[in-house]
Amino acid sequence: MALRNADKEHVLIDKIVGGDEQAFSVLFFKYLPVLQIFAAKFTKSEDAAEEIIQDSFLRVWLNRDKLAEVDNVKAYLYKYVSNECLSYLRKKLKEDRVVDAFTAKQQNSHNNTVETINLNEITKIIAVAVEKLPDQRKNIYQLSRRDGKTIPEIAEILNISPNTVKNALVIALKSIRIHLDQHGIVFFFSIIFFFLKIK
């Protein structure tokens, strides 16, 4: 007997809690359209919305153990995105900056980029970005992505707090995203390659 949609989602969540990156990618692309529309309306900026969605899903991934207690996944994701939108608006008001035109330029070349980007080249670019990270941040990133260690395991190995590990991973992933942006790799590629295990 076929599983109902709710049951299928519970199975998906169980896999994500267990560290299944492919299952997380399925969740990401399932809710990406509605969350991106929501964030774009909230911030009045499509490029800001893309970054907000990315940051939200990074935090969901890093806190994936909490998904086991979530009854309504969609509402849970909306809460993360809403909080990121509010943070963005507060920062924008405080700094009084306009949105950079770089993303708009990327949008114009999106189709060509999607067709021509070589996956091996992307992996090399990510590897270079990882090498540029400060020693401790690079070590934490490699223990997570390369060695498959959990946040508590990394904290124990390095004798630091889990929050320090979590914050280091968020900063490392943002640094890699910026490095990808500088090489013309658009958002929809970068979110996938954050979950590549660098050899």
C-alpha cells in the first residue's frame, strides 16, 4: 500500500535526522518555490531572498536533530525563513545599504552558467575555498564534511563547545558560498555543493 504524503515526509525527516544529505536536498527543493516567494515578498528583494533561504536551510541542517520533534515541517521552515527575513531587514536598516547589483548580473547569465559549469571544476573551486579558511574553521569543516562527524563528536575531538562548532560551520559555509559567487556560480548550484564531501 502506497504511503500517504504525510507518511512519506516523516520517512524523509527520519533520514535527514540521521544525516542523509540526499533526503535533505529533496526537502530543500520541495519547499524552495513557496519559501522563496515568501522571502522575496517579505524583503522586496529576490537576491536577498535567495541568501535568506540558503542561510535558513543551513541552520535547519545543522539543527536537524530537532526535526524529529516537529509536527508541521512547512510551518517550521517558514519560522526559520521569517526569522532570517527579520534579521536581514534589521541589518539593512542599520547599515543603510542598497542591495548589490552583482546578483542581478548573475541572473542575466543564469542559463548559460547552468549549461556550462563543469562539476569537477566546481569541486576544485570549493577545495580552494576550504583551504583559505582559518585553521580551526577548516579543521571543523573537514571533520564534518569529509569525515562525517556530528557536531557533538567534533566538539569532543577538539575540546570546544558544540555552539562553537556550529557557528564555525555556518561561517565556513558562507565563506564558500561567497567564493562560489565570485566565480559566477549561482545560488541553485551553491546550495547543492555545500553538501559535497571534499576529498
